[in-house]
Amino acid sequence: MKRCELKKVVKTITESILSECLATSLYGPKHLRQQAGDMLPNLLRMQKDYTSRISHVEPGMEAKAYFKDLKSSLAKELTALADQLGHL
């Protein structure tokens, strides 16, 4: 997968979760609005962080291993956020 394709995937996934959080924070039950609103900065930070990590491979690390690690850590973090959103 090319870097630009990987960036698009990261952006699409995070924006999807972001829209769910935003909808919950605006239209959800009162007790969930604050929790959903608190997730928004984390999602934006995560999107920015992973996009910049895709652009700049760590020196001294093989690119294949770097991107494998990047994808696995992204999947773990997104799964945790999706589970947190599902529990809202």
C-alpha cells in the first residue's frame, strides 16, 4: 500500500469515528455527551500523529517493519476508541 493510500485510510477511519462522536456529543443522552466530547481531541491528535508518522519513517528502522508496526498500533488504538464509543 502506498503512503498516500495509507494516509487516506487513516483519515477516512478517524473521520468516521469522529462523526459518530460528534453526533453523540450533540444528540446523545445527556450523560454521554461529555464523554463523547472528550474523545474528539484524542481523535484529532491521533489522526495528525499517524499522518505525520506515515510521512517520516524512523531512521535506522527498516521501512517494512516500521509500517507493519505502524499499522498494528493504529489498529489497536482505533479498536480501543471504537470500543469506548460503543460503550457510550
